[in-house]
Amino acid sequence: MATGGSPHSQTALRFGAQIAGRVGETPTLLTVISREADRPKADAILARALQLLKPAISKVEAKVRVGHPAEEIIREAEERSYDLVVVGERQSHRLVTRFLLGSTAARVVEHAPCPVIIAKGKIGSINHILLCDSGAESPSLLSRFSAQLPALTEGEVEITILHVMSQISAGPGVSGQQLRADAEELIELRAPEGELLEQDIQLLEQLHLSARPKVRHGLVVDEILAEAREGDYDLLVIGAHRGEGWRRILLDDLAHQIIVGADRPVLVVR
Amino acid sequence: MTDSPELEPIASASGNSELSWPTQGPISWTAALRIARERLRLDKVVLFIISLFLFILAIILMREGARGLVPLVRDQFSVTNAANSLGFGWLFAYMIMSGSPVAAAALTFFDAGVVDELGAFAMITGSRLGASFIVLFIGFIYVLRGRDRATNLSMGLLPLSVTGTTYLVGLAVGTVLLQTGALDGVQLRSGMLLNSAMSLVFDPIVSLFASFLPGWSLFIIGLGIIMLSFNLFDRCLPQMTVKESQVGRVSRLVYRTWVMFVLGAAITLISMSVSVSLSILVPLSNRGFIRRENVIPYIMGANITTFIDTLLASVLLSNPAAFTVVLVQMVSVTLVSSVILITFYRRYERAMLDFVAWVTTTNLHLALFMITIFIVPIVLILM
């Protein structure tokens, strides 16, 4: 759990405490200062953070690193092989976030070796999860994330597996049945999107979790954010931007756009 | 090179066929394939040379014939100002179902003094607007045959909407560039040697036509030949059968806007036609689908390099002002597209997609749209 003492960092702490309390592991509380002279400031930040965490977690390991916040969080994650990094993200103006980004959270998401939760918006218990699976990655998003899923949830959890079809026909004469179909129809038609949703449902059933498949048609980012708002989900789960080789340069960073636009916690799975 | 679309997936003659070469003789499989490829390439090269020869011949014939059309264009069609030229180019492209020949015609009209600099510029803009209609027209025929509106019209409506918005703003930017003469100094000339060679080859042919045909008819013959040359040029392009290949999988991804912008510009630079460039997208995806996110920047890129044949025509005319007109067209569309991509692309993207969705929602909306795109150029001509 990374904190800089700001209000959005406190959101991250509260969310991190909730998860850590459920898992039963000792979490690490990290703050980063730009120079050694700021160590008293770091101690004060950690003391405030420990007070905030106290009701939920009894044991916390506190750490101070010196350097650039994003770089030090990533370095710490690499050195200690954490299962999860929790950071906050300010609800800033989109234009500012877009052009100055930027933000520590965005850089951590881009380079961290493990999944990252960006805690923002309303923080509560995780009962309603929106899992956004593009199907473009191998292994699939859910198979990479399924081992950690039970630790995040408690009691009855509703999971919606969302696939957004942003395709349109590339020219006249193309059969457009699948371009209008809902999840059930795509599963019935054995379309690639239907098979993906079916695989995800089967995987969740093995974990004794039930899930509802859903397909939306439109621009990927817009539809994910609209579904998140309309369904009032507690957590969005998305895949990270592919960070290697030609894909990094050529493919659009949709994960970043979702993080910037979302008004609730986002878990980015690598 | 033409705007006449071939939107059905193109089947490769050699791609999937089981080749069975004679077993006797020293020829190996790899050598046989290499020979087959070389033969295929030679065919394309010959076809390319023929289409280029016809293109040059057509431009010269149109230039010679354009002078004879002054009374017809000025008096009968009343093309006397930029608005008239815009509407004239627009309707002309509808009529011949292609934009590039109209753009070339605009240059020959300018060279012959039928229209002024601004008129030629507006007529070229009109030609692109008219050319964008062609893919929509094909889709409209599918709709009339009972296929659904959204699937069959989206890829016709999107290029038309993107071209309409960027070119009409580009028209204003271009007018300023032309009036200030900001790009007058940038020139590309064909050179004395090339001009002499062209005169040597093409003048006798043009003289032959002119000896027994009225002057104005040379323009019509040139127009026919330029359409034939574009048609032949389309056949020079490599054919693709990808279906379930790696390319098919790659087409499912969402690319950065500038990647699709450059790709659209590069493919159209080779194909010289937006509709051919768009039709290439069909066989590139295994189900004939393309991501919404990828389409608009691709069209924007394609809309710039589609002028490459018109630029070539201006060089062949050896008219520096004609070259400036085409260059201004390319620069103004590039400027408008770049501003959109850099500043408010997401809002623009949503607006275009929402508009396409609105048009395809009901038959009434579609009818209103179709009537509008026919009435507007007619009104422009009458202005």
C-alpha cells in the first residue's frame, strides 16, 4: 500500500486495509520521499496511515524509500515480489490527467510486475465486480486473475463478465447478426465472443462463483465506463496495456483511459 | 486508383490453391513457385505501365478538350463561382461514380481557364465529397434488397461524414492558404526532358484524335480513358486472402489513432483511392468486422494521400498554380485532421458514430440524409 499523505492516498489505505484484513497477510505500508531531509515528514505520514489502518489490521510493515514516487513503488514491488500493489488516484480534471500524466498511479500501472489496484471514488465492501475481458490476450484475463479472486471477495459476490464488441462491418454485404447479438445469442451462435464468455463462466464455476455474461456494443472505453456507472459495481477488473515490443507502440492504452475515466476502484491485472 | 469500389473479399488466385507441378524435369517446387511469382509480378508491372500511359494520355486529352467546354460549363451549368464549382464537382463525381477523374478534370478546367484557382480547389473538394458517396450507394443497394441498415451502411456513412466535416473545414483553411499564397513557393516540376519525351510520345496521338473529332469531345474521350486507367491500376494491386491468418487476429486489436492515421495514408498512397483502401479492410479481418476505434483515423489518413494521383496530374499539366491547388488541398486536410486528432478526437469520434447511428435508426432518417446529400450540391450549383 503506497501513501503520500494526500486524501486520495487515504482512500487507497482504506481499500488496502479491507483486502489485507481479509487475506490475513502482513501488508507493507510504503511512502516515498524525494530526499533524506524529508524523513520526518515521511514518519508523520506513516504514523497517520498506521492510525487509519489500526481498526482493520493489527500488524503492518512500514517502509520509507527515497527517490521518485512511481519509480520507487515499482522498484519495491519488483524487489519483494508482492501479490498486489494498492495506490490512490486523485479525481483530477481529465484534461490535466491526460496531458500531464502523469500521475504516480498511471506509471505504477504501466510498469509494476504484479496486479495493481487504483483506489478511487466510493470505497466499500466488494460485493459486485465488473470483469472486463477483451479475449485478445493469452492466457485470458480471468485465468491470470482467478487465483487472487477469492481473496478479494467475501460472502455472496456478484460477478459480471463484460465483453465489449466495438466492431462494425468493414463494408456492405457482411453478415451483421453478431454485431447486434447479446451475450446469450453469441454463446448460442458459438461466436468467438460467446466462447470467451462461456470459458470465463466455467472457470468461475470451478471457483464456486457464479457469473453473469454481458455484451455491449460501442466504443470499448465508453461502454465499460457506462456499464460501471449503470451497474454500480464495487470494483472494475481490467487487463493491463501490453507493455512489450511493437504492441506497446502501436496499440492504444485502453487501460489508462479506463483508469482516468472510472469513478470507482479499478484492478489492473497483468 | 478509381473510387469504384470492390467491397467483396477478394479471393487470391494463388493463395490457397493446391499447386501440382509436373514431377518430370529438373524444376523444383521452390523454383517453380519463384517463377510463378515472377510471372505474376511481370504481369502487374506491364499493367501498371499501361495504366500510367493511359493516365498521361487522358490528362493531355482532357487538357486539350477542356477549352471547348467553356460555354457548356459557364453558361449551361452556370459554374461561375466557388460554390458552383463545389456543387458541380460533387454532382459530377456522383454521376461517374468516381472522384479522381473529376479532380483531374478540375485541374484541366483550371488550366484551360474554365474555372479560377478557388473554383478548381472547390471542385476538387466536391469531387471527394461525391466520391465518398459511392461506398454508401453500394450499401444502400444491399438495404433495398432487404439487408439491415446499420451493418450495410455504417462503412459508407462514416467516410462520408468524416470527409464532409474535414473537407468543408479544409475548404475554409485552403481558401486562406490560396489567397495568401503561402504555398506558392513549393513546386514540383516535371522537367524539360520529361516534357519533351511526353510530347514526342503523346502529341501525335492527341493530334490524330483532334484531326477528326470536335475539340470538346477530346475531354470526354480523356475522361473515359482516365476511368479505364484507374480501373486497370486497381488490378495492379496485390490481392489478399487472409481469413484466419495472423493478420486476421491482428485486425481485432485497438490501435493508437496515429497508427491508423499513418496506415490509412500509406495504404491509400499505394492504392490511390479511399474506397479501394477501405475495401482492403474487408479481407484483412476474418469476419469482415473492423473496430470502430480504428476506422475514423484510417479514413482521415486516406483522405490526404488520395490526392496523390491529382498531384501527379498537376505535374503532368506543367502548371505551377494547378500544383499549388492540389498541394493546398492536401495541406489543409492534413491540418484539419491533425487538429481534430490532437485536440478533441474522442468527442469528434463519438459525434461521427452517433450521427451514423442516427441515420441508420429509421428509414425516415436515412431518407432525409439521402435527400440532403442530393439537394445540397444542386443548391450549390444554383447559388
